[in-house]
Amino acid sequence: MRPKLDPAVAETRRAVRPALEGHTTVLIAFSGGADSLALAAAVAFEAEKAAVRAIAVTVDHGLQPGSVAVAAEAAETARRLGLEAHIVAVEVGDEGGPEAAARAARYEALRDAAYDYTASAVLLGHTLDDQAETVLLGLARGSGAASLAGMAPIVDEDEIAWTRPLLGVRRATTEAACAAQGLTPWHDPHNEDPQYARVRTRTRVLPVLEAELGPGVAEALARTAEQLREDAEAFAEMIDETIEDIVEPAEAGIAVSVPALAANPAALRNRIIRHVVASEFHVSLSRTQTLEVARLVTDWRGQGPIDLPGCRAHREGPRIVFTSATVPGS
């Protein structure tokens, strides 16, 4: 009689199977924590059956004492699972704060490693709990639907599929999967440091919500993200269908048709404005800034140019013209 497979192990293995389909080589972002360890163990099992080459990549951010030893132990753990394992050391800057800078350095290192090993997918260990925390933080910051949509299960970027196979799996399940397989996760001290908003959300806010509102809050937040992601994808398709017909080149910038903007509902009009600015000038507008630009369409009273991050917007007859902020006299 075959031994009964632990339910947590079975759940993680089921979750990773679709992520391997269509790929010959994948990378696993591997820190050695419970989530990435459960992911790596599941991939190691499933990749062998699927004839997929699986490589664990540990990024050493160099932000903690002993990080070299921690990375070496993570790589050795991956090898014991039967995976290829590599360590990449990075230098973390300070742009956007420590969390954002570390994330940017990590993703750049993973992208480079994917190119080096000809991997078509990078598997990330984010769980349903991570998704819930992302949505809750977005709500607290007054973010829009795009932010509240949270993390997508798959993002195709630069010929790489950034995939989150465990996005529907609870963190308790990854921890149980590790325990059932006799695997000891590494515990990142940063994940317990209350100076980080995400840590406070994880350890204080969500438990209070679960206690006061009943179980299932994390799952509900994840469902909210999924529904908003569907809405965001629909809006993106609408914008793609209309954008070429309503924009035209302008000197040192781009112009958008006022009548076309006015004909659209506010939700789509505001998204078009943000999309145009992001595409042309590679900056993001806040809601307040977006609404000020929209007033040039809906409440035009001869107001002057609006200064925005990296650009300037002004009304010019039947057009809203966006020009670079570096252009003399703009």
C-alpha cells in the first residue's frame, strides 16, 4: 500500500503543475523561507516527471550580517531537493526605500539569471496571504483598482513568464508542506520587523480582522483582487482599442483629443490620461493629478498649464497637449 500523501504537499504539487507546462527550463526564486521552500520541493518533484530543467536562484542582498552563509545554506537545501542551485549577489540602492530597492535589485538579478540559463519562466513563492496583505495595504493607501488588483498569477515580460503558482495557497499550507517533508525553513528577520508596514499588516492587522469579522478575510481580499484584475484587463483592452484614434504626436510630447476624452465615462477617461502619461513620459500620476488634467476636458475655464511629474499638460483648442517638463518654455 502506498503511503498517504500529506494534503499540504499534495496541494502545493497540484498548484505548480500548470506553471511548468510549455517550458523546458524554469527558475525558482529561492530564499529558503517556508513559501519558496514548499515551492521548490513541489517543483523538484513535478519537474522531474515533466522533463523540465528547474534551477533555484538565491539572491544575496547583502543587507544582513551573515547573508553569505544564509545564501549558501539555501543553495545547499535546493541541491538536496535535487535542483540545480545558484547564488547571485547584488548591491541594493536606496531609491524608493529599502523594500522597493531590494525588490528591484532582486528582480533584475532574476531576469539576468533567466537570460543566462535560457529559462522561459521565473517561479515566485507569493501566497494567498501575500495577496491579501497587498490588497489591504492598497486600501489603506487609497489606491486605485489597478493597485488593488494585487499580484497577477502570470506576467509576461521581456520574454519571461513571471509566475506565482502558490497565489491561491495559504501560508499555513506551505508551512505544513515543509513540516510534512521534514524540511526546515529559514526565518527572515525582516519578516518579523514591525518597522515594515507589510509586517504590521501580517502580524497585527489581519489577525484582528479575522478575530472581529470572522475567518475568511484573507480569502475575501484575494477574491477582490481577482475581480478587480478582471476589470483592469477589460479597461486595458478598451484603451488599446481606442488610444490610436484619439492621440497624435505633438512637439516634444503627445496630444489627446478633447472631444474623444469627453465622450468617455470618467473611469475610462482617467485611465486614458494616466496611460498616455505613463507611456510617453514613464511616470505615474496620482488621482489628484489625473483629475486636474481631466478638468481641462470637463471644466475648461481658460486655466493655465498643469505641472506634472516629468511633464506638463495644457489645453490647446480641441486637444490636451502633454510636453516634457525639460523643454525650455514648456
